Amino acid sequence: MNPGGAYRHPEWKRLYDYLEPLLAVGMTVSYPEIEAWMGLDARTPRGRAQFLRCKREVLLRLNFYFQNIPRVGYRIIEANEHVTSSRGQLDRGRRRIQEGVRILVHTRVAKLTSQQAQVHADALARMSRIHNYVTVERRPIRQLEKQCRLPSPGIDPAQ
């Protein structure tokens, strides 16, 4: 923090300045802590946008990733958890793409002009290819994820 009560703006920079020297794997940051350090509630649209920007900067500059803990805050995950977290992002994206394809499949095409129908058919073909790619590529990613998991503490890997 800056001496004399001056704060950096936007708020994500203030939060970044505060968090940077404290970051460690396994660290949990609660919503009240984020609010106190950033000066905004991370559960409001503006506060969330500012926190997400800070989260992105922490990932890009320091290689730490914040995983959400519902109704609590965020936890910095271990390096071996990054593949699992990344796959979760892919799965969420796949579900959104699947919903996009579903919307296009269930369009009343008869209500469209010929030009609109052509644009619709092109969009459906492209979205279907994207969905197929994400679905097919998901399988090897899951296999990689299984290979990256470390044994739980207290379990002998030789067993």
C-alpha cells in the first residue's frame, strides 16, 4: 500500500500490490479479505470484474492460479492441479458451445429469409465443427489429467 493513504486505481492494481508479497500455494483468500484489500465487494459486478483482472495478472506474471471456493473465496492451487482446473474451463466452454448448437438446431428456419437461412446454416456448420473438436479433444485431455495427479498426502504411492 502507498503511504499517506493514496490508493492505486483501478482497484485490481491495489489488490495485486497487496497480494503479491503474500502469495503462496494453498493460500485461501476470503471474500471479506478481498473486499478489505481492494475496497470493493468481489461479489458485485464491478468488484468481480476487478478481481478477475487481478486474478489474470497474478496468473500471467506470477504463475499462480486462484480456484473459486463457493461462498468462501479463492484458493491458490498446486501446479499439479492446473491441468484439472484447465479441463474444468474446457468443460464449461464445451457445455456453452453445446447450448449454442442446440439453439441453432432448434431454430424455426421457415421464418427466416433465404439470406438469413444461409447465414444460419453456415453458423450451424461452424458451431458443430467446433463442438466436435472440443468433444473429441476432451478425451486425451482427461487422460493427461489422470497422469498429472499426485497421490494424496499420507498415501504410499508404492501401494
